[in-house]
Amino acid sequence: MMSAIRAGELNQNVILLEKKPSLGNKLLLSGKGRCNLTNACDLEAFLKRFSKRGDFLRDAFKKFFNQDLIGFFEKRGLKLKIERQLRVFPVTDSSSSILNVLISELSKNDVEVILKAEVKDIIVKDAKVEGIVLSGGKIITCDHLILATGGVSYGLTGSSGEGLKLARSLGHRITDLRPGLVPLETKENYPKKLEGLTLKNIRIVFTDEKKEIISEVGELLFTGFGVSGPLVLTLSGEISDWLASGKKVFADIDLKPGLSEEQLDARLLREFKSGPKKNIKNILRGFLPLRLMDLSLEILKIDAHKQVSQVTQEERRKLVLFFKSFRLEIKRTLPIEVAMVTRGGVYLKEINPRTMESRIIKGLYFAGEIIDVDADTGGFNLQAAFSTGYLAGESAANS
């Protein structure tokens, strides 16, 4: 949509082809329906939130970055707001507000939108784009073609991999497709007992027993199959790579990252001494959510009704270690189809980062998730889509 709008602004004849019956299906799901469209941090901090390939986006971000995107919507009457961690949302808290502005701009710039239009082939002659073939056999001629078909995650929204197949058929290399921003399945069934419970202000240390990945302090969500939530999703790409290499991966959840083991032990001892006749369950209510408290005592084999005056030093030590390192073994990621983003895509060395044009086929451009770049949660992936879309549209129009 952004590619089409920008090319339309530059007085080109633009046709936008959409396979689904309506536009913006995946956009409507973003940010839990609220659309976290960008992040307000500076360029260098922004690029650090991408994988090692993020530097490829530097030119696109210099052309059209977060303040440009914010200005784009606010000039068109949609107010935005900045929330914690500099995440940017529409004040309406509704993705449809973003979509409505884009659809309005498509119309304003005379972009012809054709819905239920599935592309089956790209016509190329002498290594230059000449047109496309739709599923019904209709041919549309064009001098420039922008592929912005997404990856393979959330296929029901339309991003089911056709664009990647078309790119491959034209000689482009497609790097391995892997899930990004995806929940993790655990070997243990503990999360099932805690399903729906969100832990706040915790830290996770992922380890393969040789290396560690340490999360920031934030939120974790227990699911029926394992763990999810911002901390898990953000690091899931690296965990996916570890698992793919055959490594055993563990998640050590630090339930009290603000306290050392010594401080926790001292606090427990203080609580025990202040109410020696209380049972351990009553004391732990002040430390853990009820379901997690019950599970901790079950795992540690400590009688929930035991008076704290009877709790041994060894049992207290076990509790402290549980608070600082509740360990789960990661079995696998959920399938790529349910990942928030696709890692992998069109090989970056075959795309000109200054224009988004193919280095193999003249007149062919790429934008968005089809490209082999991905980032953390927080608005980074959507900004990359808007920026590469804007640059591709402008480059194609000016070519």
C-alpha cells in the first residue's frame, strides 16, 4: 500500500493487486489489533533491534523513517501516541484507523486496486519486467513491478509464500525460512498448569549450557504448550537457530531479578521469624502468584501446610534457587505459520539497498517481509515494511 501510494504521488499509473477480498488483513492483526506501527527510538538504536542484516535497511530508513511515518498519518488527521518502550500506536487503539488512512490515500492518488487478483507468473524479457499473468489468465503489462507479498507466517491473511516462489523462479536466492517472534514449546507440562498466567518484571536466561542469551526485564506468558509473551517472542529467533543446530536449550526464569540470592534468603528468613507458626503457603503468597506458588512447592516437594519454623535451611535454599532460576527445557518453536514474522527471504545481496530493485531483473522491486530482514517486537518490523515500501515506490516511479 505504501509503495503504491508513493508511486501514485509521483504521478505514475499504479495498479495494486491483492489476492484477498480486502486490503490490509495482516495489518489489522498487528499489535493485538491496535497496530504498533513504529518505534520512536533513534536510528542506531532502531537498527540494533534487527538481526545482523539490519544495516541493509539504513538507506530505506534515511529516506523514510519513524518521524516521517508519524507525520504521514498525523498530517492526514490520525493522531498517534507513544507508549512504554517508545512503541507508537494510533490514539484510537485500532488498526483499522491506520488501514483507513492508507485506503484513502490509495484513492486520492488514483491507484487502481484490484481485489481477488492472484498472480501466477511474471513476464520477463531480456532480464526486464514486462508484465504479470493472473490466475485466470489475464495479462497486465507493466514496466515496473514491486513484490510486497510478505513471508509465510499467518498464511490466512494472504502471506502464504507465493511472492517468494515467484522471486525464486526468476533466479533469486531465497534464504532458509524460519519462524520469528514465535512462542516456544516446553518439554515439561508445568506451563499447562499455569496457562494464562502472566509474570511481570521477570528476566529469562536462555542457555545451551555453553552460551547464554539474557533477556531484559519484562513479561512472560504461560500457555497450554509452553511460554510466550514479549520476552520470549523477542529472543525466539535466536532460540530457533540454536534448536535447528541440534542444541539442547533451557530457559531459566528469574522471578526476582531485582534481588540477589542473599537478599532473597534474608527476606525469607525475616518473614519466617515474624510468623513462625504460619504455614509456608501463607508466607509464599507475598512472593509468588497463587498457582505458581502451588507449583513451586509441588516441584520442590515441600509440604504446603508445613509451619515455617519447621522449614529446613536446605528447603529454604531450594526456594531461593527456584525464585532465581525456574528452569524449563525448550522442546521446539511453534510452526512458522503461526509466527508473527518470517525470518529469511529474498537474499539481500541480490537487492540494491538504495532502491530496493533486484540486481538480477530490471524493473523488479521488493518491499516488506519478503526481504531477508527481521526484528524484535516493538514496531520495528512494520516500520521496515513502510520504509522499504516507500523507497521501492519512489525508486520505481523515478526510474
